[in-house]
Amino acid sequence: MNKKCNLFFHLKSPGQLLVEVVLSVGLIALLVAAVVPLVLSSTKAMRDQEKVSQASLLGKETLDTVRAIKEEDWNSIYLPLGTSSKGSVNLYHTELISDKWQLVTGEESVTLDGNNFQRSLIIENVSRTGSNGSGEIEPNYNSLRDDPSTQKITVTVGGFGGSPIVLVEFVSRWSNQLFSDTSWSTGQNPTQTNVDFASTPGALLLTSRGGGNDTYGNKFLMTATATIGALNNTTKQADMRFTAQQDGTVNNVSVYLTTASSLAGTKYNYGLQADNSGLPSGTYLSSASSFFNKTGWKTITIPSVSVTAGTVYHLVVQYASGRAPTAANYIDIRDSSPQNNIIPKIQKTDLNQNTLFYSGTVWGIQNREPIYRLGFIDGSFEGNPYDTFEARSIFGANWEGETMTIAGDKVANSLSLMVSKSTAVNPADDLHFTIEDLTTSTKLVDNLVFTNGAALTTGYSMKTYTFSSPITLTDTHQYRLYFSSPFANRINFYRIINVSNPGTAGFKDINWDGTKSLVSRSTKSGANWTETDYIDLSGYYFSLSAASTYSLSGYLVSQTFDATKKAGFNRISWTNLTLPANTSVKLQLAANNDQSTWNFSGPDGTAGTYYTINSGENISSVLSNNRYIRYKAYLATTNDKVTPVLADVTLGYSL
């Protein structure tokens, strides 16, 4: 029974077998239909990934060729095809031409393993957060902080059906090289003024002006005051002639009125005129009118006007408007004598300094000292502020002299002083002098006899004491020079002269040596002293030993340095062998491609600035992409006894 049943179940009819076959075929078809799309999709993804990989490789290849071009010649990237055509609208690609990679305009078509691509690159300028190529790269370009030694390269590969591949890289000049100048006596002859590079090999310094007798002290002398002339009608004019001592813009002038108009409404013009063969030109460069009814110093604001150092000008005063001047209603302006032709503060000779008076028909030269002041827009002043003098009596406990602070060592051979005696009778004692170093509390000269009554008259004369051996006044030390005659009395005594000006800034700053020198007085035989910075001892000076002095300023323009091709200039530095107080060294640079256009400038690219940090400064980016470069070194001192010394200059550049 069981066998029959098993046989029954295993023996199937032909119809049943056919059904099973059909079902099997259908099932296989369903499986094939499901698997084939998956296989096809996977194959497409692999092909797309292959294209992306190929595109990425093509992009990297382009960046490699850009680097090769950059290393061959930076300017082939910075100035593509010799132009400044950059940015997204200027497409380039690279090609191997004559065994050298070069830029070519436009994009290129590339076929790789049967796949087609479009490849291009753009070049963009770069700016940094600091000036002259310093700081971090900025996300948005700012032309004011352009870095000519860095460029942004963007390579795009597309055209293969997917999203383009974009690669970005920043490239820079790769090679840093140096120009170094350590000797100015070899190679091309540099251009120089007032500098010396021959006397000390490897050193650049200001030229020596050689030995010669110099003086230190206040030689300006005043023994009388007068007036230029009464401006008591509408035609008369007073003139103060002078040579400008500095470049600058004047916006006020000051004069000293000895007499002032008594009636309101009489205005006078005060202003500057140019020089015409020693006389005023007759036309104001700038002026303003004012009325004053009180005597003393008067300051008049005028429209700003430029003056040039070394040029002769005239400060002219004349009637302007209102009530006409009369013999009872006028002004006159103070002057002094004798004529010194000396600028008080710096003791410089000005042979043009004089007063002139116009009578209404003719100019007359008076040969007296003008008393005037020019005010500059920067707050500085120049002129002659001394408006008053006083004869000072030396006798008994009354001692007097000058306290001074020395700038630069001074070796003195002698001392001179304008001095007289009070009567025909000789004082009962000699005139003694002492020089005390207040810095060290020592005396260089102690109570030596300067002169005596027999050698003097009641009129002032210059007397000189010659030291047995020279004395040295040391830089930065403060000294007091004073005179005494303990046994002279109040009738028969010695007289010296003081000169003074207002005790306000702008006046006391332009008297002898400014506020560094000031009168010293004692009424207790030197037990204590009173010092006043707007009064000076007049008519005294030390004669200094014959010694070299230096030019106050000079410059050197270097030889031309050739970078062999257009370069990026990176840093400038130099070594100051010595840089004494009151001296300076600063530099400017100029670059070009024609070896003839030399426009020197500083770190901001303008002619008014200078490189001043000798340890190193970034060179202005405006000089980049030039082949030739020069520097201009400026040396200066305000103390002609010392000079800065420059040892070398180094310029860093990249090709």
C-alpha cells in the first residue's frame, strides 16, 4: 500500500511537468529582469567615477605645468602673455611648446581613454591683510594691499557630463636672492652729495668740512634799540628783511610796536613780500590788516604762504585802510643795533638781515637788526625775538653769567666777552670768571682773572681770555659760566649785557639755543642762583679748537642692481655702524625696466616717505615686476660734530 502511494506521488502527468517548466522559466525571467538593471547601473557609476578621477588628474596636471612655468619665469604667470588680462573672463590653458610649458589663451579639449573633457585655468591677483606682501591672504581681493609675489590659480575641468572639477592653488615666487652693498668705492660710480665712502673702506658717512675755528656762545649783541621809522602817513613803509631758515608754510607774523595808533580805525597791512635786488617787490605774497592801540609784541594771522629756506623775504608794514595816520596817530616798529647779521637761536650768519624804511619817495637801508618772528602752520617759529637789553653790574655779591647744556663735545681754546667798566675809575678788584660742571659738581676753571679795569673803558669792547691748555665741554653736561668781582663796589664796577624776549613759548624757544641756555644770577656770592630761560648773556663765546665738522646732510644713490629679469622685491635692511644721538639714516628705493626712470619712494610707494627701520622693512609692492633697482641713502645730523656711519645695505628679491 505504501509503495503504491509513493509511486503515485512521484509519477506525474505530462501536463503537470509542463506547468512546472513554465513556472521555472518565469521565475528565471523575473530574476534576470531584476539583476540586469543593477548590473548596468553599477557599470555606469564606475564609468562616471572613472571620468571624475580622470578630470581630477587632468586638473592636477595643469597645476603641475603652471608651477613649471612659474619657476621658469614668474612674470609669465603674473603678466600672462605679457598682459594684465586676468580673472574669470580670461581663460587660459597650458601647452608644451618647444619643450617648454607655456600659457595659451582659451580652454582646451582633451580626450582620455575615449572620454572627452574641457580644461581651462584662470589667474587672479591676491591681496594680504598687511602692507607690501605681509599678513594673511584675504578672501576678497583689495588692490590697496596687492601682493605681486602671490597669484591665485583656479583650474576647471568639465565637459564630461558631470559636475566640473575645480582645483585652487596659490603660487608664489620661489627663489629668494640678495643684493648686498658693502663698499661704495668699487663697481659703478654712485651719485653722492656730502657723503664720504673713500676715507674709511666699507663705511659711508657725512663729509668732513675740515678743520677751522668755530665758536660756541651767544654772539648776538644789543646795545641800543630804535625804530624803523614812524608810519605817520599813508605812503611810508617799514621793512624787515631776512633769509628764511626753513621750508614751511607761514600763517602768522609778529612785530614789536614801540608806538601804537591812538585813534581807532587806523589799520596797517602786515605781510610777506618777495625780494627784488635787496628791496621788497611791492606785492604781498600774503598779508592781513590789523589795528593796534597798545605797544609790545603783536601777532597777525595771515593767509598761509610757503617760504623756502635760503630765500630772501621782506616783512613789510604799511597803511591799509581807515583813518589816515598823522603825526599824532601812527605806529612804529622796534629794531636794534649794532647790526649782527646773526640768527640768535642757531648763531648762523644772515648777511641779508636788515631794516629798511620807505619815506614815500625812496627806500633807505638802515643797517640795523630787525626784530620779528615768523609762525609756521606746524607750530614752529623762527626770527629774532630779542626786544630788550640791559646792562648788568658785576660787583660784591652780584655774580652773573649763563647756564648752558652742551650738545656734542667742544674743545675750547679761549673765552671772549663784551664788557666795560662803569666809570673812568678802575674797579677795586679784577673781573674773575669760573666754569662749573653742574653735572659732575666740578670746576673746569675756578676764579681766574678774565680782565681788569685798566684794560677797559666805559664803552663796551670785546675781551678774550686764552686758556693755558684747551678745556673740554662734554656732550650733554650742563655748565655754568659766571663772572664776579668781590671787592668792586656799586659805583665802580664791571658791566656785561643781557638780552631778553617774552617768556612764552614761541619766543624763548628761538632765542640763543632755545631754553638750553639761560641767564644765571646770584646776589649772594654764588650761594644760590636764579635762572631765567627768556634772558641770555649777550656778546660772549668760546673759540673752539680747529676740528673737523660734518656736513649736516647728504645722500648717496647706489649703483644699479640687475635682477636679470622682472623680479619681486621683498625686504630692505641695513647696518648702522654708528648712529649717535641727533643723527639719522633713512632710505628710499626706485625700480624700472629701462634703466633711466628713477623715481625714489618709501614703503607706501610715495616720494614723501622713507624706510627707517634698519633691521628690515617690506619693500613697497609698487616696485615689483621691474628688473633694475637702486637705493638712495640719506644721512643727516643736527650736531655737526658727529655723523652716522652706514656699513651695508641688503635688498631681498625673488624671480
